[in-house]
Amino acid sequence: MITIGKLAPGDRAAWETLFRAYIAFYKRMLTQEMYDRAWRLFQDDRHMHALGAKIDGRLVGITHFFIHPSTSSADVCYLQDLFTAEGIRGQGVARQLIAAVCDWAKARECARVYWMTHESNATARRLYDKVGENRGFIRYQIEL
Ligand SMILES: CC(C)(COP(=O)(O)OP(=O)(O)OC[C@H]1O[C@@H](n2cnc3c(N)ncnc32)[C@H](O)[C@@H]1OP(=O)(O)O)[C@@H](O)C(=O)NCCC(=O)NCCS
């Protein structure tokens, strides 16, 4: 059975393993300081938030998200990170994590939950095409 809930102090090591795998998936590197900072902010739970998915008590999936204002609607919720452990994929864990973020954001009267993915991420897009709507926007950025 899959259970979704907030991350507790005891989840720290398992969370970092999953977050590190997510960062590696996108071929990025983070300093230990950034992992420590993220964990602090999730435990603080004021500006950034996290949920974890467990199967038989083992943390197998994580998602990170936050609310921001919108110029043209009520606040919106940005789902920044989503990762599930390789061995349990295809069992609906990510789907449940997204649904839990939607419940969380709805309870806080957000207008929508949205997220991005790389266009080549076919596996993720199979799920996203089922649970969300691709409005066709593309992302630009300038590194500062
Ligand atoms: C993308 C990712 C989060 C999906 O996690 P997951 O727990 O396997 O997803 P789910 O089991 O909830 O997927 C549900 C749906 O997606 C599809 N799907 C997901 N993974 C699939 C796979 N490997 N093969 C076939 N279909 C798959 C299924 O059709 C499934 O639909 P169904 O529920 O109607 O059967 C996971 O593969 C992952 O962590 N990938 C690496 C990191 C990543 O890409 N994160 C997202 C970045 S934006």
C-alpha cells in the first residue's frame, strides 16, 4: 500500500538519496550545503514544501513544491521536483504524489498546480499527459 505524507526528521537520509538521484537524472550537481538547505526549508514548511510516498514504511518517492502569487489569478502552486525509486515505478506512486500536491494546493485555494519537464522525458510525459494538460508553453532562461 502506498501512503503519502510529510517528511519527518527520520526520513532525512532516504530523502537525500532520492533527491540526489533526481538531481543526477538531470545531470546536475549540488553541494551538500544545498541539500541541507532544502531539507531545512522543507522541515520549516513555510515557503517550500515536500511530500513523500512510502511503501511498507520505505520512502520510495518525493515531490517538492511551493506557492507563488500570480498577476492574473489566485496564487498558484509550482511542483518543482518529482522522483520515484527505480524499483517501484509504474505502480502509481508519482500519480499519487501529484494528486496529493493538488489536494494540498486546493485546500490553500490555489488556482492551479503546474510543472515542467524536458520534452525528451517520454516516461514522465506518459504520466503527465494523463493527469494534466499540456498548454504548449516553452521555457527560456538566462543564467545570472
Ligand atoms: C516520471 C516518474 C516520476 C514516474 O513515476 P512512477 O511512480 O513510475 O509513475 P506512475 O506509476 O504514477 O505512473 C503512472 C502512469 O505513467 C505511465 N508510466 C510511468 N512510468 C512508466 C513506465 N516506466 N513504463 C510505462 N508506463 C509508465 C503509466 O502509463 C502509468 O499510467 P497508469 O497509472 O494509467 O497505468 C519516474 O519515472 C521518475 O522518477 N523518473 C525519473 C525522474 C523524472 O523524470 N522525474 C520527473 C521530472 S519532471
